[in-house]
Amino acid sequence: MAMVDAHPENGHPAAPGWFDISTPDAARARDFYRQLFGWQVNALNDTYAFVSGSDGAPAGGIGQAGPESPYTGIVPFFPVDDVTTALARAEELGGKRTMEPQHAGEGRIAAFTDPDGNTVGLMSP
């Protein structure tokens, strides 16, 4: 997956690079979105599945939310150069950290809520 420079001053506005749907009933959500959008669903286990469109490339995921989940709902993940730096900047601007930086696949992810309470994800190589 190609990462974009998420710094608007460099002429590259951030665009979502992934989405995640976290729900109390992942099986129901997988079926709903598969029927609605025709997504291909590749369940990794009982709690998480990759979803993709007609080209077969994963574009997002649907996961089982539990009591310890850092968020529920649909969360866009934006590519950044460095998750830790971007998360610190979000906090400086009034955001609140909801998921600490952690390894995921071949990169790192984290999440925060913006000043209005919207959950936003970050992803970096």
C-alpha cells in the first residue's frame, strides 16, 4: 500500500488509506456490508475480517468490538509519516488519544478522537 505525505503544506492532503468498522456483532456487519456493497469478505478469525471490492485488494476491515475496544463505529485511517509524531500533534491540537501506537501488519497504527469526539485512525509504515 502506497503511503502519502500527510502534510498539506507539501501539497499532499491526507486521504484515508484504510477503514475499520468495529461493531458488537461483526458477523451481522460482515453480512450486511457484503450484501449492500458486494464486498468480498476474508475472515481472518472469529473477530476480524478484511473486506475488498471487485479488484480483491483489501481496503478495510470489520472487527468484533468488546468491552476493551478503543472505539466502535466506522473509523477512517489516514497514512502519515510517523504515527507517534502525528498522534502527539493531534493531542497538541485538542485531540484525545484512544489507542496507543502499536504494530499492525507491516506498519503501525494508533487512534484518537478529535475535539468533536470523532474517532480518527493513523497508519504509518
